[in-house]
Amino acid sequence: MTTDTEALLAALAAAPRQALPATRLAALVRAAGVDAGRFAGALAALADGGRVALLDPPPPDRHLADTDLRVVAAVGGPAGDDPAGAHLRARQTWDEILRGFLAAHRCQ
């Protein structure tokens, strides 16, 4: 495992549900020196290796069509779960984000 992948997993380990929006995860590991290109490579390596589950939901609004809405969850999370459990935690995180968005968003 590389330093970059370790930084991503450490940030996820400290997160509620061990799941975060990809953009938030990228911001957290930027402090560890992981730039956008290295973040993309580390995230792909972790996903390919089955260490994280990636949820890529459709945009809830046309204005978010070009926004990175992915949610990343560590496989093995708090309960030592499998990929399906990690995907469920990613979905729960997305649902929470979506509820907040829909409660505050007013399309004009």
C-alpha cells in the first residue's frame, strides 16, 4: 500500500460511518500532500483492490450535472463489513447529503 492510499484510508477511518463524499475526502488528504492527480490514482487503486466502495449517484438537479457526487466508503468499516456493507454506508451518507440538499435547494 502506498502513502497516498494509506492517507485516504486514514481519513475514511476517522469519518462518521467511515464514508465521505469524494470531494471532502480529497480536501482532507490534500493536507497530507496528496494532490488531485495522486488522489484519483489512489482512489482507483483502492476501488480496484476492493478496499473501498464507490457510490456514483445521479445528480438530483440538472445544475449539478458536472459535479463530482461520488461517495467513498471503506470496506471493512466499523463493523468489519463486506463490500455490500460498505456500499450501504455510502448510500446512507449520500441519503443524508441529499436530504440536506433538497431541504435547502430552491430551483429558480
